[in-house]
Amino acid sequence: MIRRSAALLVILMAFATVTVADERYVLQYDAPAKDNLLGARTGKPKGIGYIQTALPLGNGRLGAMFSGGIDIEHLLINDITLWMNSKRGLDAVAQSGTRMVASTDFETVRKAYRDDKYGTKEGSMESLSTKYLSSTEPLGNYAPFTDLLISSGHDPASVRDYRRSLDSRNGLGTVSYSIGNGKYKREFFCSYPHDVVVARYIAEDATLDLTIQTTTQHTGAKVKAAGNRIVLSGKAKMVQDDVEFMQIVQVDAGDADVASQADGSIKISNARKVTIFLAGYCDYLPVYPTFKGRDYRGDCEHAIDAAAKLGFENLKRSHVDDVSAVMNRCRLELDFQPSGLTTDKLVAGDGSLELENLYFHYSRYLQLSCSRGAPVPSNLQGLWNADLKPAWNCDYHTDINVEMNYWMVDPANLSESFRPFTEWTKILAESGVHTARETFGVHKGWSMGLNGNVFGFTAQNVHGRRNQQSGHWLCQNLFDHYAFNQDRAYLEEIYPILKGAAEFFVEFLAPWKDGTLVVYPTWSPENSYLVKPHGKLNKQVYGASWDQQLVLNLFTDCIEASTVLGRDEDFRTTLQKMIPKLCPQKIGQHGQLQEWPEDWDSPTDTHRHISHLIALHPGRDISPLTTKELYEAALVTMRHRGDESTGWSTGWKTCFWSRLHNGDRAHKIYEFLTSKRAYPNLFDFHPPFQIDGNFGGAAGVCEMLLQSHLRSVNSDAKTIEEAAFVAYQMDPKQSRHFVPVVPDESLADAPYILHLLPALPSAWPNGKINGLKARGGMEVDIEWKNGQLAQATIHAGRDGAFRIYAQDQLSELISLKKGQSTVWPPTK
């Protein structure tokens, strides 16, 4: 009997441990969200409200948030392809939004740059860029879809034991509470396999009387209820060709009374269990230039019929298996004791390992929820938007934000979520051919400006001070995805995009006064210079450092891609000949890495954008291990800019300090991000909400624990300084100038160097992470104890070779076949 009791105790303790461990990945609250969206919506909601406190669900394309309201459950529904206030269906040239510019007008603009026409007055760089180059076509904005309201008639004052939660490992949302002797529970999820939102209400020792209705902010919509279905159909207003959409809500209440109402709602009486299925689509298809043609009505009918036939339990099982399989690939386990605090109270504190651990997993969940399988990439708010006039159009900013959304995808083992970015960039390359030709007179390749939408807009921004090129930055993401996965078929797919971007710059680059080739018109996002004489809007410039770094990055990637694929040898040679002519990187009077070709930087400048360190991250050309002088200059720049900033900038600074191998500084920034730049539902606090901070922060965690951007071009070298490829070398004539290095074809075969725990913070003395991905197609598990590497296991996702750098030592070349693994340090 004693043995049986002891065994039972062990089982109960094990169950308790699992339960506690599970809570590490669950967002949980003891109160509903603050719903400031109910009723008439006039103006933008202010303060902490629904978007900052409700919990998100999503399958990539279709999204929902649930409030957990006691008397009214409010589900905000989004379709990532629903835009408004733009144009579609124009001819191929017009659809790009390009400004038709005569060659003489373009030369007039460029001459203003060469003549140093600063400021914003008539004849300045900005005024002429606005006049001649900037598009007047409407970009439009991302739009909300619908709202689903479920009224229970419950009095919030009578509720006890309230709990609202979201499990980041399986994408299940729950609400539970008691009233009198009755217990009530709700479950929510958004199914990727079956493309529906599902909600279930259960009452124990009680019954449910519910009213279900659906609305939309788009005017002129029609809502009709018949039997157990509500059908909503409407249009999102466009400048040309309104976007049509449909939503179907179907109810299964078992034997309970279900009655459709004349106002389009459904009333349910005396139910024990109610399941609600929701499907919704619009007519958008990512096909240039029409962007139309989806059978949205047929897809609605099919999805809702299939879901109802399968039923709740089958849908839930399929959903949990699907999400769990992806989420369990990568798991961070920091060493902490769960506090039992609700998530909002964790955020309200001064930071904790518990919050940092949760934030990383939640960011992976958000990435999976707002990008996998979607027709377009995640936008400034990922997928979740309640406003007809959202901040910054809830669009695609190409001067950091859309790129940052995808930094963590590969290292955090969510590679399939990258596909929407690839497909969108294909559209941009098709559209950008017209912008390159008509605006800039460049007849090869494609061009992309600062702001994008889902309708192929590639034109320059309406404000001349925001004229920029973005093709090189977008292509950096494209090629890095190849670096992680080594998929030759994918490289074949993206090579025309890479080549087109490079072809544009081959023709667009122009010699400056010193004879070097620079990009202009341009700016250094979104910073100004010479403010005292020319004002805060003095931003347009020539040869900004970030542009020059990215052009080198692009040319190098094109050379490698053409080598791997065995094509375009002549074009490869063209790029190799141009690289030495690019404007060098420079160290300025304060010891900083210059943001511009001229030494205009100010030590008191704390601007949130630090684009001139893009070669440090997400680039690979500045490193403490290989470019000492540029590393020191980057340190000076980071000290000048300071630590506290907006949410997304804080995420990027986490990555920067990780690449600078300062784990404690990186952790300080990440701690600030998770505790001071997070809303109660952990959405990134820019302010307002921008999801890029979530993704940038998660990328920073990956960078703390594993870096794989350096390549070994000398297999006989014993030190990393001798082994690694270096993209910049000191100009022998000017010691503070660093000129680009021409890569040869051997770089394509150079193995990646896996740097283990490059920036491990002292605040994380013990822990482990499983399933990080490294460039070269490897997957890595790492465990550390007392601040030191205990063991790493490298799993080969493909045949390949790599070197390991750990504890200041560089390994010999290690080769693995697909499916093989090796342990580091090697076991004796």
C-alpha cells in the first residue's frame, strides 16, 4: 500500500511538473480584455484597449482576436489580403504607381544633389524629387474585415474564478469562469489545415442563451441570417475596383433552440454546448496587375461545409497537431521558477526571465499565425488591425519593417513562413521593371521605393525626402533564406529577382565627386543631417552608407548565386569589376562609422534608425572577429544612439549588441523590450502597436545563442581571423576608409562557421535551446551551465560541411550527411 501511494505521488508530482512547465508558454489573465471597440467607432481608439489586451489567433491569411468579454465576446476578424483606398486592374505600367519622368527631369533632380542643394526650399533636392520623381498614386491601406459579437447575458459582477489564456505552443485560446453553480468555458482557434475560425461554448450545471451577430465597418454590407447560418457580404472601397468579400458563420448548438432573426443575428436558447464556425475570403489574388479573381464565395461555402462536417473535435485535433508540430521544433528553456503571475502583471514588472522566455515563444507563435501560407507577407501589424485608417496605413515599409518581420523566421525554425515574402517580392520585381524604366530611365532590372501594398506599388514616396531604393534590402532577405536552407530549386526561383535588382544598380549607380560609385537620390532612413542650417527635414543625400553596404551585399550574393547555378559568367564579371569602385565605408571624427559619405554625424544623435550598421546586422560584413576597426566604429555609433528607443528599434538594438558579442548589453535591451516596450498582450509597443518589434526581439535571442553568418574561405587556417571571408579592407592610402573586397567564385563553396553562444548574457547562467537553425542547412541544440557551453548537438538537414567556433577556438572542418548528427565538444 505504501509503495502504491509512493508511486501515485511520483505520478502526481510528474503531472504537476508538466503543468508548471506548460504554463511557461501560456499567456494568462484574470480579467477580460479592455474592449474600446464596441459601439460606434469615431476616430482612432486611444490608450490601452482592445488591440493591446485581446489575444490573437491566425493561420497566416485569416486572423482573429478574442476579448474574453463576459457579457459580450468580441472576435475581431481579419483577412490579410483585404485592402482599400488604392487601385487595381490598371495596365501593367500604371499599376506600378510609377511617375513618368523625362530623362532631362531626372538629370535636373540629380544635379541638385551634385550641387548640394540642401533643405526643402524650391530647387532643393527634396522639392525637385517631390516634383519630378514622387508618385501621386494612392497607396491605400490594410483594412479590417468583420467583427463577430457573441452575447451571453452574463453579469460580469456575478463572475468568479475568471481565466483567459492563449497557449503559444498549440494556438488554443480559452476563457473560463463560474456563475453560481454553473461553470462556463470557451475555446478558440484558427485552423491552418481547414482555413476557419472556430469557437466552442460549453456550460456545466447550467445552460447557454446566446445571441450571435456579425458586423463590418465597410459601408453597404449585407447581413442575412437563415437557419443556423449568417452570411455577410460587402465591399472595401477602392479608388478603382472595390474589393468584394464574404463571410459565413455557421452554428451547431445540438438539440438547443436556434432561431435566425430579421436583423441578421442568431439566437440560441437552452444550450449545453455551442460550436461556431467562421469562414471568410475576399476576391484578391496576387496576380499582377489585376489582383483579382478568387472565387471567394465558393471558397466560403466549401470551407464552412467542410468544417461543419468534420466537427469541433476533429478540427481541434488537427489544429493542435499542426501548430504543435511546428512550435515544438524550437524551444528555449531559461532557468527560472514560474511566478504564477498573470502576463499583464509580468509586463508591469521590471522584467524577468519568465517574461523573456515567454516573449520568445509568443513571437514565434505570432510569426506562424500571421505569415504561414498567406498570399502576402505580414504587414506593420502582422495580421491584426481594427481601424479603417490605421497608423502608417498598416502597410509595408521597406526601410526596415517588412524585412525585420522575417529575420527570425529561419533561425527560429519557421522557414515555411518565409514563402509569402518570396511571392510578394516576385510581384515587386514584375512591377518594379516599370518604375525603374519610367522614373529612373533604367532599362534593365527593377526598382522598389519606400512603401508597398498588396497591389504591386513600387513607386517613389510622395515626399521627396523619402526617396529611396529597396531592392537590395529585400534581396538580402531572399538570399539569406537560401543560406539557411540550401535549397537549389529555391535559388533558381529567386535568381532572376536577385539579378534584376543588381542590374538596376549597375545602371543606376553614378560616380561622385571623388570618382567612386554611389546611390542617389537616397536618404539614410529616416534620419536628417546638417539640421541647424537646413532643418529637420533635410534628409535627401547621396551615397548613404546603408545603401552602399547593401549594394555590396547584393552584388556578392549575385556572384555566389550565379556560380552555384552555373550561369551568367559575364554578368558575374561585371559585378566583380564594379565592386572596387563602390564608395568605401568611413570612420569619422568621433570614431564612429559614418552614416553618410561626409562626416556629418553628431554624438548627440539618438535617432531610432541605425541603418548604417546594416553590415553588422542583418548583414555579415562587420564583426568583432574579423573587422576590428569597423567593429570599434560600430561600438561608438551604438553608444551614441543610446539604449532606449521605440519598440522595433529596441528589437534591432538587441540584434546589434548580440552581433557585437556583448551579451549583457543585448540582454539589457531585450529586457527593456519585453517589460517596457510590450503591451499587456505582449504586442510590441512602438508606439502604437507594430509587430516588427516582436520579431526583431526574437531574432535577437537567436543571435545571442547562435551566429552563422561568417564563412571559412581558408580551410587550413587555425584562427577565425585567418579563416573568415572579409568584405572590407583598409584603404592603404587612407587608414579610416575601408574599401569593398571582390569575392571570387570560391566563396560559393565556403562552409559557414557556427559560433556557439556568441553573446550569452550573465543573466542567463543556465539554460538550453533546441532547434535553432544555422546557415548551411544545419540545426543546433545548445545547453549551457554556469555561463559556459555544456554541449551542442548539430543535426544535418542536408549533406554539408561547417566549422564550429566556441570558447575562442575554431574547429577543423566537420562534414555530415543528411540525417547525421555530431556533438560538440567531441566526446572522448
